[in-house]
Amino acid sequence: MSSAPLPARLVGLTGVVGAALLAVALGAMIPQLGLKGLVGVAGLAGAVALAMLTGRPREVLLVGYIVALTYNRQYFDAFVAVFDTPANAGLFWTPADLMLLAMVGVTALQRALGRGAPARPGHELSIAPVLPFLVAALLTTLAADRPDLAMTDTVRVVKFALVLAWLQWNMDRPLWIAAVVGLTLAILMQAALGMMQVLLRADGGLSAVLAGQGAIDIEELGFNRASGSLAHPNVLAAYLLLLVPAAFGVVAFARHPLLRLAGIAISLVGLAAMLVTKSRAPGVLLLGALPLVVACGVALRAIPARLAIGGMILGSCALAAALLPFLGDIIERFSGDFSESIDFRADYNRAAVLVFDDAPLLGVGFGASSARMAEFVPLIALEIQALAEVAASASVRAAAPVHNVYLLILAEAGAIGLAGFVLLLLAGLLRGVRAIAATRGAVRGICVGFTIAILLEAVQQTVDFSLWLDPSWYTYALVLALLGSAPRLWPATP
């Protein structure tokens, strides 16, 4: 007779029955699944198997969550009928949400069975950085033109707080390492997919690339840019800008040669991925991040000044040689439609300011700025109509907001919302400075890279709004948690 306690046996029995039911359901679904569905099922099965083999479900699920965030697709059908919102406009769920629910569920189960590590109170447990923005989101939803649509982004702010709280409440060294591994995998996977898209001239996602579909006519469209699975090149570029400097930080600060080699490899892959996105501002800022990381390495005595100067000269020469075959494309990218891009953004900026003038304190509500701006700029109305057609045929949230995240938040959440958003960014910088001062080695390099990345991302968002989109938005919560917990988990040795 088993000596296992009754709760544990009940949990085990429930797990077996649940696994059997899931296997039956998947078996029935497989004949109807396409390539994308089969890849998803294989990934889920692999994650479950790895969690069972390693006995570390939290870490495996966190890696899965980070990778799933890069699949920038939203599913609305489950909420459309309930809330009577327009298709592709209201509440939605994503594959990453399933991983998040599993993470929370596993932690709750472990705690109930007395197997989970107790929560560690400390400075990094605070979710105070997001609270002002959360309060502003709730207020602007109550005063919104369309509260039903505004609720969508308010839920996203709530979910940001949940992600941050779970990470900080459970963060230990294995989970911290798992997060870094997950971010590394995400960079490598998106870089590989992006390069395949450019080489095969495929503008679709993974299934389109693997099936050889979605080929684009470069002569007709005038560009061939990588988007990975993040739906747009600029979204992928902003995501890389947030992460790649941390990999280069390992190069500058790590003491172990293998870690430095790994940092070099990831940095080169990330730079190559940024190149194939052909995104102007993120690419320039990422190149600017590298000497900033090196400068911090010299200032903090991680690398000698002579070695840093020599390395930067050698790296600049190697980069110039690598970019030389693409010089024509680079010149065309910066000169071809550059003036049109500036005019386009200027028109949107002026319209956003006019919308803000109508509701300066709380804004017009999340999701309502585009319709309001269309009243001032007819071009925006045409853009909304075109995007609505795209949204109707794809599982993606399509919008035509101002390409400046600060003006976007200002128009939709007012001055109160913008203040909360800016405080959230400043919190990342403050946590980064604190983590840099308290850590050493590769961890310090990662913290330096993340801190510089947050600063440059804040600059880049003056011409973009991708930080407000799911992949970078929730990844920023992860970065906050990593920076906040680094001093406790990886303190500098005397």
C-alpha cells in the first residue's frame, strides 16, 4: 500500500487522468491540425517531457513563456460573443498566456503541497513601479470613449503586474538563469527565422517559411525585411534592442572565456538579425549601445582601456567589412523613403496632440486615439480601413496609432497615464543602476546591457510604439524582475 499522503496521491491521480484526456483530445485534433498546429503540439509535448525529466517545471515553463511571447498573435473569438466587441479589437488571449497560467498554477500547487520554496520578502518584491500606471489605466478606462475597448489594454497592464509579481515572488538562481536562457533562445530563434524570411523572400511566419509560401515581390513592394514571428520588422527590431546589449555585456564583463565566447556569438547573431529587419532607428541605437557597454566596462575596471580601444577598432573594421556587401541596400533604406517616413510621423504626432487637447487629464481611452486622429488627418482613416481588412484575415491585433509611444499614451491615457508610464521606465533605470553597483562578472554585464537597453529603448520609442506591444511589453516586466533580484541572488563578493 502506498505511503504517499492523500493530497499527493490525489494530485498524482488527477495528473494521470488529465494527461490521458489531453492525449485523447490531441489525438483527435492532429488530423485537422496544420503545420503550425503540429509545431505547437510538438513544442507543448516537449515542454511537458522536459519538465518531467528535469523536475523543474517552473524553469521550463518560464523558458516556454519567454519564447511564446515572440509569437505575436492574438485570439479574440473567445471574448467577442461575450463582450460584443468588434473582431480583432477587444479582449484576446495569446499562446504565452497559457504558459503564464501554467506557471502560476504549478507554483500554487507546489505551495499547497509544501514543496515550493517560500516567498522571499525584499526590495525586489515590490510591484510599485507599475502601480501608478495601473491606477491611471483604471481611471482612463472609466472615462474612455469606448470603455469596452479601453479595458483590453487595462487588462494588459494588470497582466504586466501579475507577471512582475510572479517573477519577483519566485525568483531564485535557477529561475534567473532560466530567464536568461529563454531570452537567448528567443534571440536565436527569431534571428534564424528572420534570416530565412529574407533569404527565401517569405513575408509570413514559421509555417509560411517552412512551406515555401508567402513569397513577396521585391520589385513591387520595394523591400525585403525580416519580422520573425513578431508580425512586423519594427517590432522585432525593438525587441532585439531590448535584449542584445545584455549579451554584449557578457562579452565585456564575464571572466570565464566560454561565457565571453557565448556572448560574442549571441551578440553577432543579434546584430545580424537587426540588420535583416532593416529598421533604421533601432539599428543605429543598437550599434551605439556597444561602445556604451564597453565604456561602462572600462569605467568599472572590467576591461583595460587599451584592450577596449583595440577591440572597438577591430570590431568596427570587421563590422564595416561585413556591411560592405549591403552598402547599397543600407543607403537606399536611409535615403529611399526617409523623408516620407518623417512626414508620416509628423502628421500623426500633430493629430495625437490635438486628441490630447480634447482630454488632457485622462485621455480618450486606450484604443480610441486612432479613430479620433482620423478626424484630423484623412490619411489615418484610410490606414485604419486597410488595417481592418488585414485584421479580419489574420490573428493579429491591427491598429494605426501615432508612432511615438509617449504621445500615444498621452492621447489615450492623458497626462496622468504618461506620468505613470514614464515612472515605469525610470524604475527600470534605477533598478539597473542598483544592480550594476551590487553585482560582478557576467551578471553585472547583463545588468549593464539591460540598463543601457532601457535607456536606448526609451529614446527609440519617440519614433515607435512597439514597447507597448505584447512581446516587448511583457519582456520589459521580465527585465525589471531580473534587475530587481540580481543584487540579492548574485551579490558581489568582497
